Amino acid sequence: MNMTATPTSDKMPLWRRLTMKTGKHLLRWLGNFQARHSLISTTPVIGNDEFTWVPQLEAAYADIRAELDALLEKPEDIPAFHQISPDQKRISKGNNWKTFAFYVYGERVDDNCAACPRTASVLASLPGMRTAMFSILAPHYHIEPHKGPTRAVIRAHLGLKIPKDRQKVWIRVHDQFLHWEEGKVVLFDDAYEHEVRNDTDEFRAVLFIDIDRPMDRIGTLVNQLIVRTIQASSYVKQPLKNVAAWNRDHKKY
């Protein structure tokens, strides 16, 4: 069955589009403040040694990969990113970028966590984890350059299913190119412009995680306010409604 229809960015009321645009500009303006109060590197790519939980996540690779493989037996039951988050319509086309959400800015997707209990258990143990999903990219797809809304979180990718020719599948973060490796984590600041390209005949899949940026006391207070504002916005509320509708209309996990 098809997912319940949701508003696209083209059909959004003018007030909502203006509110979202203003909010994103404000969050990016705050980037300089966040950089001054960050307790870790503010470079586009961040070293794995700056987070103590990285070895724990990498050690869980086999269990997480097994649960991903089980889902991929029925890829039609996994939605495209823009079907869950209409804000991603510009960079998510057709069925080329599928996502299976576990958490959306701190809100747990119970059905999906129940479908992948080992993955959900590992995610719940990560301090400051906000958003987590399987991110599955089709062969020969290009995610166009874009920026995340805030430096309040750091992006982590755990390589799960990586094409054999790793040099032909990459993510560019600002002026740096990264290539995934199965069972290994890469960390970056998605507030920098980034894009992804898969120039192979194979699918690429990662466990995509956003986690709180370690900050000093003032920075932590400001970031908490930013995160609460995002949590209360349609940027989060609409995807949560959509994933619930998708799970109702499709196979119950």
C-alpha cells in the first residue's frame, strides 16, 4: 500500500516555508558561537579518538549488519528519505535513497527498534545520541551538496554494506573526501557542505547517527535550547508522523 499523502515543500503554506528558512539561517549563524564553545575539533572531519564510544559501536558491526541484511530482503518495505522527511525532497529522488529510522531527534521509533533489537540496544547506549537510521544509497546515485541545520550535533557513519570498489563511492565534506569501510566509523560536521556519490553497481549502506557535540557549560545550555527548538518544529514532527503512517500502511515489524 502507498504511504498516506503528506505535504511537499512546493505545497507548504508561505508562512511555514518562511519560518523554516529563517530558522535554518539562524541556526547557521549560531555556528560561529558553537565553534568557540566546542570541546572537540571544529574541522569538517573529526578524529575517531575524540569519542570514547567509537570502538563499542565498531565492535557491534556484525550484529547490526545482520539486522540490516534481514531488512534488505524486502527493500520495498523501506521508505525513501523524502517519503519520511519532505524537507529532503531536493536531495532524495525516487527510490534512490532509502532510510529506516530508529530515532528522530531523540524520539524513539518503537516499531523499527523492535525490528532490529541489537541495533537499538547499541544506539541506546551511546551518550547524547539524537538521530539514528539505516541510510541505503542506490547504485549510481548522487546526493547533491547540502548542509545540516546546526553544529549542535556531530554526524557518525558506521560502514555496513560498502561496494567492493570503495574509491568510487565517497562523501565529500567541505574539501575532504572520505571512503567508507565496513565495520569502521567516520565522523564529520554536517554543518559544512557535503555531498555523496555512488559510482558503482552496488548499494551502499551505513548506520547514520547524529550525536551531541561536547561543549563547555555555556555552549551546552545553548545547544540544549537549539535541540528543543528543532524537536518542537515540523522538521521533526512531520517525519515522526510520516514514519508512523508508513509503518501502519506497510508490514508491521
